[in-house]
Amino acid sequence: MWDNTLPKNRFLRFCVLMVHRCGRHNVATQSAALAFYLLFMIFPFLIFISALLGLLNLNITGMMTVLSDFLPEEVVDLLRMYFTYVTDNPSPQLMVFGLVFSIYFPMRATNSLMAAVRIAYHLGPPKGFITQWIKVLLYTVTLIVTIALTLSLMTFGERALWYTVEHFHLPEFLAKLWVTLRFPVAGAVSFLALFLLYALAQDTIQPLKNICPGVLFSLAAWMAFSWLYSYYANHFSHYSVLYGSIGAVIVVLIWLNLSAFTLILGAEMNGVLISMRKDRLEQGVNIPKT
């Protein structure tokens, strides 16, 4: 029903509804739970990715340079430490160990995020337990493969292209084009990954207008929050002074919580937009004809 107590302006109405829904759906609590699973996911996943980079003998300098643009220095230093150590000590056994736990903990994180998405869309618990876990497993494996391929392309792709330019006469402009477009490609891959998660959380196939706005908003908000928090952590905060050696862990925890919040916020945004569209339709139907 159209609530006359809400602002008439559509943007203000949207903002008020977002605040109400986030409070009613306990988004802060859901974000904390998702951040908890992400924390347990990140270290075995780092072991797997860094072991993969070590086995492929890939250079991590370019990737760390890109990450330092929008992540706090403490987070980048932590990533660099893991990547450098395992890259210098490649081990297939370590990669297998990381892969096993990189499937279990991401499955828990994926299931937590899907549950939050279903709450945002006002859906009940999944009807089939087995079907739900199959969805979670398939998405988790797909996500791991996608991230591994994306990181490989970002670190190895440029060298491979210039090698083909020199030895196989690939047009040089194609190599330059890939160097320019590889990061937008990574952004497109991230969009598709989050879009797939939002879609798999549904019981039926949703139109694009019910999924795409929230996905775009989540990715944009994540990049904005990450950059702002990175700037704050690097220039104004003194975590290392206050917390000593665990300062980097505190930074990681806060960043994970912000990341989880933005991922859930996109689903809540879609829910608000769907609700507002229904209200406009009902208002149009209820207008008396003259």
C-alpha cells in the first residue's frame, strides 16, 4: 500500500525506505555474520591463489600495485606477505590444502549471503535443502575458478601478449588494447559473479530490472567504501599504534564488514525498487476514473 506518511519526493522516499528496511532486516547483524565467514574464507583462499601463482611462476607486483589504489596499506601488506611467501615456496600439496578449505568456507559465506538476499526479496527459507546446497556448491566452484582465471589474466596476460607480439606477429595494438581493457574486464566479471549469486538466490527467474540495479550499486558502493576506508586508514587512523601487531587484523575485519554490508545493501536496494514499482502500479489502479 502507498504510505502517505512517507515523503512525496521519490528519491527521499527511496532513502527512507532503505533505512527502514535495513533496520527491519537487521542488515548490520547479517553483515557481521557474513564478515565472519569471509574472514575464515580469506586465508585458505589466499593460500590457494598464492600457491597457484607460485606454480605458474607469475609476478604479483602488478596485482599488488592495483590493489593498493583502493585497499588499506595494512590489507595490501598482509596479502603481499602471503603471496610472496607461497610464491617463493610453491607446493602442489599446499595448493590442494588451500583448495579444499577454499571450497568449504566460501560455501558458508555464499549460503549466508544468499540467505540475506532472500530476506531482502521477502522470500522464505529455500524449499529444497539439497537443491539449495547444490546451488551454493556450483556457485562457489564457479567463483573460485573465475577469480583464479581473472588474477592469472591480470598478472600473466600482458607478458603472454607481448610474447606473442614478438614471436607470433600478433598486432601490437591488440596487446595495448588488452593492457587497457583488462581491468574493465575484471569489473565485468565481478558484475556477472554477483549477478549470478542474486539470481541463484531466487525461487523463480527474475527480470533484469529486479537484479541489475542492486548489483551495480553494490559494486560501486564497495569500490567507494574501500577507497574511502583505505584513505582514512592510510592517512588518519593509527591502528598499529593502538593495537600493535594485530592492527592489520583490525583493518581487515573492518574492511570485510564494510564489504559484506555493501553486498547485502544491493539486494535491499532491489527490494525497495520492486516495492516502489508495485506501489506506483497500485496507486495508478486506485485512481478514480472521470
